[in-house]
Amino acid sequence: MVVAAAILPELATQLVVPVAAAVGIAFAVLQWVLVSKVKVAPEPRGEGGSAAGGGAGAGAKDGASEYLIEEEEGLNDHNVVLKCAEIQTAISEGATSFLFTEYKYAGGFMTVFAVLIFVFLGSIEGFSTKSQPCHYSVGKTCKPALANAAFSTIAFVLGAVTSLVSGFLGMKIATYANARTTLEARKGVGKAFIVAFRSGAVMGFLLAASGLFVLYVAINLFGLYYGDDWEGLFEAITGYGLGGSSMALFGRVGGGIYTKAADVGADLVGKVERNIPEDDPRNPAVIADNVGDNVGDIAGMGSDLFGSYAESSCAALVVASISSFGINREFTPMMYPLLISSVGIIACLITTLFATDFFEVKEVDQIEPALKKQLIISTAVMTVGIALVSWLGLPYTFTIFNFGAQKTVHSWYCHLFNSNLYKFVQTLLIKFMISLHLIFYRQLFLCVAVGLWAGLVIGFITEYYTSNAYSPVQDVADSCRTGAATNVIFGLALGYKSVIIPIFAIAFSIFLSFSLAAMYGVAVAALGMLSTIATGLAIDAYGPISDNAGGIAEMAGMSHRIRERTDALDAAGNTTAAIGKGFAIGSAALVSLALFGAFVSRAGITTVDVLTPNVFIGLLVGAMLPYWFSAMTMKSVGSAALKMVEEVRRQFNTIPGLMEGTAKPDYATCVKISTDASIKEMIPPGALVMLTPLIVGTFFGVETLSGVLAGALVSGVQIAISASNTGGAWDNAKKYIEAGASEHAKSLGPKGSDCHKAAVIGDTIGDPLKDTSGPSLNILIKLMAVESLVFAPFFATYGGILFKYL
């Protein structure tokens, strides 16, 4: 039995996508309302001086009694709450001020680059308004190049604005929740965990739903003009991915430089030289450090993952538009990437309820398992969702464009299940599972599923190498016995080793998905890895929120017991942040390869032969670019940190009473140093990434550019994984010693010991690796690929100027 059309009708598809986006936004609003019920204001007191809602006889829910620990220890609750509110305001204002400054520069770039897109693409046909022959559909006419230039520019601006808004909203949510997490920690670690996690979920669902909705609306509005010209429509839509990733680059690099300049300055002078605790209010860089968590880890990560989602969707849509889906104008199969994302929102919503409603975190040692369960549950639920979408949204047999040819893709049941035995079994089960084969034996189902499960593997391997619950990080901590040098050696070795299994997972995903469905299979595999983006962002944003909560507790002078709780939340957050970076890097590899395939097809390249000099020199240069980029970002952090260290030292040496706590440090100067340095230093790395494809494609041609893209992909992914995991391991090795939760850890401590100082130095070296250079590299590889795809028509027409005259 062969059916030519998908089961799901076009009208249903038109409803499913916006409804799923609306559900995601509504769920985000609900989580925000629940978080807002925690008031950053003194609670009214009942009789006997106890806070309303809690007394000595309250139950022991969440692993601690409901009455406030401050009152148990005789501290003034009123002043503590006011202090938390004051610190929260300072962090929020600092983060908002920085992002507005950064966005001014990003807006200027967006304007200039939008003009470049329009001029480059419009010039292909001399800015003609006449229809042109279609590139893929021979004998048909498509919309003029000038129209493609205009709509590509509009899509670019849409993607850029959505990326900026996503990052900004994430930052505002995080700064809204940090003090609330601190205050809830008074009542138990479980309550603090729920506030931090709900806040992360607000960001995750808002970003996933808004990205899906804007893309859906853009496709439908652009379609009013393009009509049946789906080739031109989805080529123009690629600008959406370019806009998202270009803004993510500035968010990642600028935010990363900001946060690590402050972090390094605060740690080197505060912890190592002055022997004061982390986030001590006497440290002049402490506010800048906490601001940095929000502009780098929150706003930067949000824009980064939005860019990956937009690019993977665009890559899949471009390939599908020149396959049977686009040729035959099959709307539902064409929207298969958006249907995956829609089901992903619902799957993540169900998953979130397991952390916030179905199961409670009651003890410190339940925090990290609760976050790990989010990954497992979301992956399992999403697997079922992918099967459902593949069954309803795809025809049984179709073709996928594969480098100039059409590859036939079909359900395996056509070959495997036509036997009499199967017919007999199907008859027995006809009323129960009549369409079992339709669900689980679709090739595209396997492509999406392998990406989804590869992401889980990468997440768990990242956790193994960066969590202090396992031997790799404990070995790094133990190496601190003999000083910082051995700590650095062990940390570097760990990072290199951590690359092995993720690369095998990515390689297997690419092999299987490409074998089944060519480059379209790779694109939807990337979408599979990103299909649980709402949950991934929730557990990733949870980390910086918890880190800020600990800082606020320290600065507000709250009890040691509360700081222990926030430290436990933060330690789990460090691991989830590393897992989030692993997902981002893994998905970037798949996205970049899919975009590379689309670029090669659009540029008219039949084969990429590494034995030709044009391609080989591109490979060498491309493999070098991640090193050049990393050198620029690392030096930028170092230069900014140098100024920060000098300023912090100056204040400790010149402000009387600062160490004694009787004088207040000048926080504003440190915030200004980080802001000025990050804005200045983010421009050269950004220019390197954005100008490389334009220069190579224009002067050296599409073949050399294909070599550059391939070299950057192969080199950049491995450097990014190594850098992120090395930095994460050093960070958690330090926290392992500070926590002293085991006999081994106690033998290396306490804080201020030689072992601890060696660990702090390792953590300081790792800061720019894990929060600036490493995460930014995945943007480099995918941004160059999507930029090359957008400008491919221009490069194919006018590129290779130098070689033409040699």
C-alpha cells in the first residue's frame, strides 16, 4: 500500500504550529506568575515575632522546616530582605545598561549588513525586476533576484531582532528571579530549586515558542508574494538564520568578555591575594561579576541556541524546497521541521512538570539527579512525539535533493514488511496497532531520533567530565596537591580526552542521517538535537540564576547554612551549564554540515575535491580560523582582566576600612571597566567571522570557500568541546575542594589552603575557555556556513575574482 500524501491535512498543519507556539508562551507566562509570588519585600509578622506563613511547628517539607533560618539564628529578617532587593536592583540595572550599550553597536552592524545583503544579492541580475529562470526547477520561472534580495534582508532583520529580544528577555527574567531564589532558600533547598528552575523555564519556553512563531509567520507572509515559487521563498528565509546567529556572536563574545574580565579580577585579588570568600561585598568587582553571569551565560546562551534553532530549520527548509515536498507543493511535509519544533514544546512542557509538580527536591543530593531526569524524560517523550509527527506529517515515499540528484526516501515497511507473516500479524493487531510500521520505520524518524539521542549522549559525557561527582574532576582536584601547574596539566588532558565520545556520537549521527536522507537527514538530525531546546535552556539558565542567588546571599550577610544551600544549587548549575554548552556545540556541528550541503548545492559545486589546490588551501585556512578567533577572545579577556585586577588592587590599597567592612567599594568603576572592554574587544572577533566568507567567496571563489567551511567545522567543534569541558572541570574541581563533602575533599581543603589556591588559579584560567572562547566557536562555524549560503548566488555569479585573472 503506497499513499502519495501525508495523513495530516494542510489546515491542521496551519493550526498546529501557531497553537503549539501559543501554548509555549502561555506556559512561560504561567511560570513567571508563579515565580512572582515570591515577594522581594519583608513579610508581615504574626504573633511571637515569626514570619507569616511559617512557625516553629511548620512541617519539614523540602528538607528543612518552613520557619525562617534567620529568625532561628536571631538575624534581622527585615534588613536582609531589603539588602537582597537592593543588590538585585544593582545587578539588573548593570545588566540592562550593558545590553543596551551592546545592542546599539549590534544595531549599527545589523543596519550595515542588511544593506550589504540587499546590494550583493540584488546586483546578481543588475537589480532587475524581471522574473528569472529557476535555479533548480528547469523550465520554470522564479521571482526576480531583487525580490529575493529584499526578502532576504527582511528575514535577516527579523532573525536579528528576535535574537536580541530573546537574549534581553532571558536576562530580565534571570535578574528578576535571582533574589527570589535566595529568599526561598531560607525555607529549604527544594523551594529555592523550584524558583530557579521555573525562572529558567520561562526563558526556555519563551525563546522556543517565539522563535517558532516568528519563523512561521515569516513563511506565511513571504508566501503571499512568492506564491508557488517555494525555491525563492525558502532561499530568502535563510536570512532569518543569519540574523539570529550574527546577533548571537556579539552576545556570546561581548557577554563572555564582560563576565570573565570581572570574574578573573574578583577571583585573583579577592580569593588568592586577600583570602576573602567568593562574592564577598568588600570585593569591588563582585557586582560586575554577578552582572556578567546574566549578560554572558543567560543572554549569550539564549541568542546562541536561538541561532542554532533558526539555522537548522532554515537548512532543512531550503533542502526540502528543492525536493519532492517543494516541487509538488506539499505543505505539511514541507513544514516537517516546524512540526518537530511544535511537538518539542509540548514534550518539554510535560517534562517540566516532573521537576516542578510531580516530584519534589527535598535534599541537596537530589538536585543534580532532578536536572538529569529532565534530559532523560524530555528525550524519551520527544522520541514518541517524533514518531507521531513522522507518521502524520510525511508521505510514504518522497525524494530528497542530493547534490544535483533526487534521492528516494521511503518507509522501510515497503521492503521489509510485505511478507505473509507480517500481513497475518497485522490482521491480529489491526484494531490495536494497525499503523505500527508507519510510525517506527520511517527513515526520517530515525534521522531526527539519532540527533535527539546523540544530544543526550553528549550531555551525559559532558556531565561525566565536568561534574565533581565523578573521578575525572576529582583527579583534577587531587592534582592541586602539588600546585597550580599540575592542576593545569590534568585539566588540559581531561578536556582533550572529553572530545572523543562526543565526536563519535556526532560522526555516527551524520553517517546514519546522511545515508538515509542525504543533507536533509543531517538538517533534521540537528533539529532533533534541538527539539528539546525549551528544557535545555531551562536547566542551562538555572545555573546562572543559582550562581547569582549565592552571590546575593553572601553580599546580604545571610547565614552560612543558606550559602551552603545556594552553593549546592550553583554546583549542579555548573554541570548543567556545561551540558548546555555540549548540546550547543553538538547541534552546531550538525547545523553547519547541513548548511554546508545547502551552500554547495546552491553554488553549483558537484564535488568538493580536497586534492585540488583551491579547496586544500581553504581547508588549511579554515582549520586555522578557530585558533585565530580563540586567540583574539582569550587575549581580550586577559586585557580586560588586567585592568580589572589593577582597579580592584587599587581600591583595596587606597580605600581605608575596605577590608574591615567599614567602607563601601566603588562597584561602578569595575562595571564600567567590564562594559568598555567588552564593547571594544568584541568587534575584531566579530569582524573576522563576518568578513571571512565575503572575502574568500568574492576573491577566491566558491570552491575555496567550501574548503574554508569544512576546515573550520572540523577544527572548531573539537576545540570548542575541549575548551568548554576543561574550564568546567577546573571550576567544579575548585568547588569540590570548597564544599568538603567527602573525606578526600576535606583532605584538600579548606578554603584558603594551598590546594584551594591552586584550584582557584585553574578555575581562573578556565573561565575564558568555558565562557568565552569555547561557546563562541560554535557560533563561528555555523555563522560562516549560513552567511555563505545566503550569499551563495552572488558568489556563484561573481566569485573567484583573483583566480579568474591568474
